[in-house]
Amino acid sequence: MFSGQDLIKPYEVAFLKAMLKRRLGIDLSGYKDQFIKRRVYARMLTCNVKSVSQYLRLLERSVEERRSFLDALSINVSCFFRDSYVWGVVKEKVLRKAIEDKIWKRGRLQIWSAGCSYGQEPYTIAILILELAKELGTLPPVTIYATDIDEDALERAKIGVYPPMEVKNVPPQLLREYFLWMNGKYKVRNEVKALVRFRRHDLINQPPLKFIHIIFYRNVQIYLSKECQIKVLRNFYTSLNPPGYLILGTSETIGEEAKDLFEPISTYARIYKKKVKRLV
């Protein structure tokens, strides 16, 4: 079946990649061409642009449109407690166990929300940790590193203000306890924000964070080429201290190529644990 994105030729995608790398220093070589085409066509419709060449000219001259395209490319569509059934498993099988076993041994429990978008995921993690702290009687030393390639998304995440639709999955009790109602929106309370550190990071082209105990990498890798999926997973393996947990999106798996790196803890919730390679 023919669709508008089929109008976009491979050489036009190549031009777009080269231009964004030149203008913004962003390397899109790891993204699937079909994914980029869908985003270009969506922006063409939004901008009421009739041809690909016209849109590329707009992208070349307009800083604002380059930011809008990057925003579209980053898939900044999320909400708190996305796939709510997963978070119950994460709380008990990953976060509770990590805290009770003190897997960080010394220093701090370090959690990485990779591809954090507007901050809903890292703040969800922080809320669960605060809830566990009440149940266990102590708040562990913890830092949640929240990274994304989109600086505009990170700025919004730091502010921590969300429309009602994005908090629809938050249980009412948690909504009352961890959010403030302000001018028709919900603002994350400071005690939640205090656990999260936002920073820009390119998963494909920058080295991974170090000495991490838990990585959330949900609904990101499905947009990457197979080669880059493997590269990122291998980087995560290096990043994780044993026992090291990795949580993917519900439609994602580690694939055959990374089965030597991670073993499943819950296939239902897409939770994996770092394999410790034994010396022979």
C-alpha cells in the first residue's frame, strides 16, 4: 500500500542526516530510514509543505523547525506508570530486591533512565523508591540519571509540570502525595525531583554511564537499526555493575545477539539481569 512517506527518497534521507549532523552535531546514522521518513512526512503535514525538497529547505534555514523535527524524532510520547502492570513487577523484583540486598555495596544505588523523554519515567522510578523507603523504613542513597538526546525535552523534564492526561495512570493516593495541582496541571514535588539528575546523552555516539546498577531502556531500541541496537546493549553490559538489571519496553527483547550478555528475570515485564562471564 502506497503512503506519503514513500515519496521520500534515500538520497533525501541521506541529505537530511548530513545536514543535521553539520548543523546540530547529531548523528542519525543509527536510526532506521523508514522511521526517519515517517517523521519527515508527519512534519510536512504539520507545516503544510507539499514537497520533500521544500521541507528540506525549510529545515535547512529554520532553527525552530530543526528543533521541532528533533523533538518529533525523539518520540517524546510517554506518561507516568506507562504499562502499569510492569511497574508492580519492577517494584518487587528489581527495586525492592536491589535495596534489600544493597547491591551498590558502597557509594550509592545508581539507576539510569536512558531515553527519558519529558521525565515521566525517571519520576515514576523516584516515586516507587520513595514508597519502598516508607515500607522498609529507610531511604537508600540513590541517584537516578535521566538522559535524552533532546535538550528541549530535558528542560521540560526539569520543570516537572504535566497535563492530566500524562498522569492518568498514577494511583490517586500517589497523585495526592507526590504532585501539586497548579493551574490545571500537575507539578512533581521537590522530594521526587531531588532523586533525579537530568543530562544530555547520545546513546549511540557517546560512551555509556559507568557503575550503574539498574538501566531502564524502554521503547527506544525499536527505532534503532539492528547494528545500533546491539551496540547499545553491549554498552549497557559494560555500564552495569553485577548483578545489574536491564528493563526494556513491552514490545522489545534483547534478541539473539545479546543472549550471551543478559538473562531474563521476567519475560512478561521484559526484565533482564546481567550475565557474569566465568573465567575458564
